[in-house]
Amino acid sequence: MTLWSDAHIFVYHRFGDSRHPTTSTSKEELVKEFEYFKSNGYEVVSLGTLVEKLKKQEPIPDNWIVLTIDDNYKSFYQNGFEIFKRYNYPFSMFVYVEATQKRYPDYMSWEELKEISSLGSLEYHSYSHPHMTYTDSKKLREDFKKGLKIFKKYLGFMPKYFSYPYGEYSKRVKDISKEFGFEAIINQNMGAVSKKSDIFDLDRSALVGKTNLKYYLKFRYLDAKWIEPKGYPKNDILKTLHVKLNKEANSAGLYISGYGWQKIPVRKNEIKTTLNKKLQKARNRVILSVNNEISTKLLIKDKYGTK
Ligand SMILES: [Zn+2]
């Protein structure tokens, strides 16, 4: 049986750092995952290779894996990099600029970043690592301008890709991020990448703590057009779900944070159902699934609305 499906992007944070068990990947676990890729026919390609394929609108090979690392933790330099080198696996590291600039002890230096760029690409993860949906538009643009300027000054080039701090974004945050010329934006919603994926909203699953790699690898991309909800709903009430599917199905699975999974009917490739569910958190996931195919909508309360 093959678990191959559309391409998968994974994100790591810390490596072999027992102080942070929920955001760290042990060396043993990393080797286990890499051995799994190697012995099951997966091909680890760079994020750039995947993005170029998406830009050309060509089908994405089923066995592609893209590895990314959020935050430039020193633990990658100490514990992760040697393993990536051993397997010759490319990666993209998303840099939290202020942490390196101000030499926070847990983070890599500019020199260390340059050293790892022999195998990986360095990308952008903000200047001050803010909760972007809680940052007003003016401050947000200032954070981008400042961080990109310092990135360029010390590393000598502009980053091509961006990942949101904490994986948190809204339509406003996404629109502002796009002003800065990134070629692709990566989220932190579990899923897969197909040629239908939005290049500015690429799904990525987290491989941290104790994870089930096979669970993530079985997901495929669900071609779904979300009509409602478009963003975090007014008065916290998720009234209606309206989604058009590009495939036939009798029913779909629906997950809402705080409510778990339920089964909902699909009629003529369309889901239209009244939910009237009060969202319980500031950060919610709505996930639709048809068999192994999933599509996620992240609903985060944006303090500064839709401007
Ligand atoms: Zn981060």
C-alpha cells in the first residue's frame, strides 16, 4: 500500500531540545522520519522547486516532501543541521530577524545562518515575531519594512518566501504580507499541496513533539471553494457553511474547533448548511474532509478588522 498523495510541506521548530518537548524534534525522531522518506520512495525537494512547479501550473509529483523550519533556533545548528547534511535534504529556514540581530541566546547568529545556507534557503518570518492579527496595519507594515531591510543588510539578498509567526493570519494580514513581494506564503494548516493550491496560502503540517508522520502523509488536497465563511464571523457566530467542491460526494466530514467532527450532506457538489455555532476561541479551524482529502479554513479574530 502506498501512502503517496499530493506534495506535503512540513515544519519543524527546535531540535533535540528537551526544555521544549512540545515544539522540539529529537535527533532520533528526525532520523526515523528521514529514514521513512528514504525507504518509501519520497523525494525531499526544496520549497523553491515546489513553488516553481506551482507557478507553471504543472501537476505536483505525488512523492514530493518539502521541509521547512520556523524560527532560527540555535538547536537546529547544534542538533539538526548535521542530520540534514547526512541525508542531503534541502530545507527552508524562516528567520525571526530581531532574535538574530539582538543576539538572543537561543537563536543562531548571522554567521551561522550563512553557514547553513550551503544546504538550505533562508526565508522571512517577520522582524519582531508579532501576533499579526493583533497588530494594526501601520505597525505591521513597519515590521515588514524594518525586518526585510535588516535581513538584506546582513544576508545580502531579499527572501522569497514568508511564513506567519504562530501561523496566525486573517485576510487583512495576508493582503498586507503580499504587498512585500513574496513569491509564496506558507501557513500552518495541516494538509497537502496540489497544483490547485493558492501559492499565497500553502498548507503545512507541523512535525514537532510526538507526531504521526503517516497520518499527515495520507492527506490529499481537497479542491474546495469557500464561499462562507470567508473570515472570522461577526459576533463570533458561525452562521452558515457554504462550500463548492470540485468532486462528487454524498457527504463530507466537518470539523470545527471546540466542536469536533460531524457528518454533513453534500448536494450537487455543494455544501450549504446552517450551523449557528458560537466560536469558543480567538483562533479556530474549520476543516472539511472527503475521504482523505481535506481543506482547512483558519478563522482568527482580527482586532483591526478587514481594512
Ligand atoms: Zn515562529
